[in-house]
Amino acid sequence: MWQGFLQIALTLVILIIITPFFGRYMARVYLGKKTFLEPIISPTEQLIYKLSGIAYPTEMTGWQYIKALLYSNLFMGIFVYLIFLLQGVLPLNPTNLSAPSWDLALHTAISFLTNTNQQHYSGETTLSYLSQTVAITFLMFTSAATGLAVGIAFIRGLTGRPLGNFYVDLIKSITRILLPISLVGALLLIIFGVPETLASPATATTLEGNIQVIARGPVASLEIIKQLGENGGGFFGINSAHPFENPNAITNLIEILAMVSIPAALIYTYGIFANNTKQAWLLFWMVFIIFVFLIGISAISEYQGNPLVNKLLGGQQPNLEGKEVRFGWVETALWAIVTTGTMCGAVNGMHDSLMPTSGFSTLFNLFLQIIWGGQGTGTAYLFIYLILSVFVTGLMVGRTPEFLGRKIEKREIVLASVILLVHPIFVLIPGAITLAFPGISGITNPGFHGISQVIYEYASASANNGSGFEGLGDNTLWWNLSASVSLLGGRYIPIIALLLLADSMKNKQPVPETRGTLRTDTVLFTSVTAGVILILGALTFFPVLALGPIAEGFQIAN
């Protein structure tokens, strides 16, 4: 047991070490300062600006930023949708795969466009190499860069700076952060056994004399941006549990750190923008403590195993159902919390087979969306909770609510409330409709676990995570269309509200700090913020947690 927890501890130590270095680098990128990649990247960016007609460094208002984001995303979504529909006649299709159904193609295009990568299909039997590279990998870069652009624009607005230019932020996020790390990461994955080829699937003769077809393809290049960009959609149906996506402990460590590195470091980036790294570290440790707690209870739960199975075996055994032996209970539990905490959604074991405590933890992550949260947007959500904490605390002690020297007023609270209410609306309402009609639900495990399957699917869609309790039969017209609504609503409504809130904060006149100013860079206020986060999350989603994993846990225990 101690070896397992030692592996977790070493991973967390590495994360803590790299956070300030990576956060400082991203701050230099978005503040327009020179980095060590300048001689290579700058000429490339200037060429892109010239060819595309982007007026750099033209600043945008909130609505201009929103329109640029929506128009570009709409164009990219249509482009990828057409590739899926025309897949059967396009090149790089060595197994002659036909086009997916229109509803599956639509769901897949929206899913990858929104940085969710929720998959109602198996990649190796549904998508050609062209679809996997030109469509899927393309959106993995642009959707992650879109989230980063929103996150940094929000930070700029909070700290009184102009929001910036969406197209410039999008390009910088790709050329200076996502692409360089992906190139290095892909090479490392290739070195440690992940394939990268355009050759047809291999054939082999088994010991019994049968012919086995072994799927392969350009996996390494997709795998690294899948993890780094918090995308999560796998080349293969079983995602990072497949030995070609994640063959060993070294690749597993690389992919875990890739998932969590950007959202963790972006908190430190905020500290540099705000000239207050003390507050950044306090927020980092607040999220880190909740993160470690969820990892701990999940790891212990998986180590203790299923009491019903243990009773039959006559002794305690870890829960190894749905897990790869090369990772075991510990790395599967760690990965499950990281992938749902960061909104990545990749899996190295089947979440449908997790113990109820682990299922509770993964759902709790999807409900909160800030441990560590989605690419860029998760950091913004964290500050929404901070703004609400300032407002509530200010009312309690009779002080004017202010954040970073700017007053929090009705407009900001309304926008913050919209951001937090959108998620439960797109989870609980479609979840209730689906559960009310068993014929369309696709539930394979009736009872409490079946409720978790349905709620998890919509929570994953609305949170732009993409993982699932994959016992659910979700490749149906109902699931493809209803999940698409949650994908779009959970992505774009909060983004619009975030950018409008940032624009509002930017336009406020700063208020000089006085003795009556509520300081937000203290341990006490950070603790209050943690309480607000946990209370709001528990109050909003407690009924479905009680009917799902909590009830299932009591059922197994008894």
C-alpha cells in the first residue's frame, strides 16, 4: 500500500515544483515579453498575422472578443463536421471506413469543438486517419487555445488591463505553449513506446493460428495534445487504458503531468498579472488540499476493494475490476481524480467500475469545475467563486465588496450567478428527463448506479470533460442530440458571461485601499472561499449525489 501512496506523493511533488516555472513562462507569453523561443516563434507568428490579416496588437472590447471567438469556433465546427460526413471519399482511410451517422458526426464535432471530447464511438473503428489528424487533432489545439484565451482575457480584465485580441491570444496559445510542448512530449511518448504511423493496421497470426488485426496510427501526436490541452478524446475506444496510448508507468506519469500542468500554473500566472503571488499561492494550496483529499479517499476506497467481493474471497483485495494491471488501483485512482479535476476526460481505467467513493469524487470534480478546472476557463471559474466570497463576506462584515481595488456590484453578481447556474441547468434538467423515460436512458446498471451513469454523462458534457461511466449505451439519437445541447450550453454561455464580467471589471475605476478594505490574500479569506465553494457545490448537487454514489455506497456496505 505504501508504495502506491509514494507514487502519488512523487507525482504531486513534481507538480508543485514545475508550477511556478511554467506559470512564470505563461505570464511572459501573455504579457508580451520575450521568451527563449522568440527567435523561432516570432517570425512564424508575424507571417500568420500577415497572411490572415489580423491587426496586431489591436485590442478588443468584451463583445468584440466574444464575436471573434464565436465566429471562429462556428467556422471550425462546420469544417470538421464536413470532414466527418465526407470521410468515406477522402484520403488517408486505409480501412475504408464509411462516414458516421449525421447525429454521431454532429455530436463528435461539437464535442471536440468545445474541448470536451465526449466520445460515443470507438476511434479505431469509426474515424479514418484523416479525421483523426486534420479534424480531431486540429480541434484539440484550437479548442484548448480558445479556453486559454478566455482564461487570460478574464485575468486581464480582473487586473484592470484591456482584454486583448482573441486571435492573437489564440495563436500565441498554440505557437508558444501548446505546440512546443506537444512536439517534445510526442517525441518522448514515441521513445517510450507510443506508435506514430500512417501505415495500415498490422496483421498477426496468433498461437492458435487465427489472424488478428492490430489497429495503429498517428497516436503519439494526438495523445500528447489530448493530455496537455485537457481534451481527453482517445485514438482508441478504451482511451489511455490502451497500451498504444499509454504503455507503461513513464508514459502514465508524463500524461498525468501534462493534464494538470497548465491549469495549476495558470493560477500562478494570475499572481504575476495581479502583482500578488501570495494570493496565487494561497489559492493554489486551497485547490491542492481539496485535490489531495479527493485523491486520498478514492485511493483508499480502491485499495480496500468491494466488501461484497472481499466477503466471498475471505480477505481484503483491491478493486481491480476495469483496471489495467500495469497501473493497478493506485494509478487508476490518481488518474481518475486528475482527469475529472482538470476537465481532461481521458481515462486509464473504466470509471463505471470505480467504487462508489471514487465515483462520488469524480462527480464532485465535475460539479465544482475548479479542481483544477478546464483549460483556462477553470481558473476563471475559481475567481467567480472568489468574487462571490468577497460579496458574501463584505455583506456579513458591513464592508463594500471589492476585489483587486474594484467594486463588486449588481452587474458582476448577476453575471457570476449566471455562470454558476448554467452548469446545473444543463445537467439536472436533461438528466431528469432521461431518467423519466427508461427507454431512452441506455442504463446498463439499474438502481443507484444507473442514476450515476446518466448524471455523469450530462455533467461530463456540460463541464466540457468528456469522460463517462462507459457502461451507458450512449450512441443513440437521443444521447447524441441531448448531450450536444449540454455541450454547447455548458461551454459558450459561461464564456460569454465571463468575458462580459471581465470587461465590466476592466472599466471600473480602481478604489484606493483603506483600513476598511477586505483583503483577499489572507489564509482566513481563502478558507472562507473554500467553504463557499464546497457549500455551493454540495447544496446544488447533493440530491443527485445522495441518490447515486452515496446510496450505492451504503447499499454495498450493507
